[in-house]
Amino acid sequence: MAKKVSYYTKEGLEKLKSELAHLKSKGRADIARQIAEARDKGDLSENAEYDAAKDAQGLLEAKIAQLEEVVGNARLLDESKVDKDVVSILSRVTIKNKKNGATVTYLLVSEEEADLKAGKISTQSPIGKGLLGKKKGESALIKTPAGEIEFEILEISA
């Protein structure tokens, strides 16, 4: 299976590393404590608490393995090298909906870092895909779940 390389901002990569460290230390310690408490309650063959704690341990270890792979394949993006003339990953782009005149600013990020509430959209989202490669002043006709919407690119910055 091919490794999936993902690109991250410094902030996004640090958040991933922090979560991984937390799961490895506190997460593992909490699970070990739960298993020990359940084991102290007697017969393991009929101990639902023990089974649940062991299941939780398996899920935690799977999550740790997944995060280790993501961090191992992560690449840090150098924001100073982002081309400000065209929309690309790490571009902060202000767009105007041509139909209703509403303007919004988004930061285009990797799929894993996307957070609409924080104004970060994925380059894999319909709007992100439709904006990639466009220049200031150009229009983009984007198919969204609500139908086709035409946006004008007002500003591109890094």
C-alpha cells in the first residue's frame, strides 16, 4: 500500500504530534489503570469491565498506530514559498458569491487540517478544488451540494 503524504502547516503538525504524545503517555496510563482495576475484581472469564478495558486498549493502540503513520508521512509546508499570484494550498483567499454578493475568506489547507469554523477548508472540498490554480479577478463556477455557484476571487494572500 502506498504511503499517503499529507502537507501541514506548522500549527497543524504540532497539534498532531501533541495528540500523539498525549495518547502515548496519559492515554496508555489511563487504560492500564482501568485494566488493573477490572483485574482486581476477580474472575476474568466473566468480567465485562475487563473485556471493555481490553477493547479500549486495542482501540487506543490502533489510534496511536494511525497517528504515527500520519506524522511519519507528514510534510511541513513553507508558507514563505507559497505563490501569492494563484490559489494553492496555504493560500488565504477572499471570494465573492456573484449571485448574492456575500464575501468570505478561507485558508486552503490539507484535508486533515480542515476546520470550517476556523475558516480553513480542504483543497479536496468542492470549493477548494474549484479555486485551485485561479488568479485574482478570475471567476470559478463550482458545483456544490446546493448547486452550481459562481465565485469571483477578490484577494489572494499567504
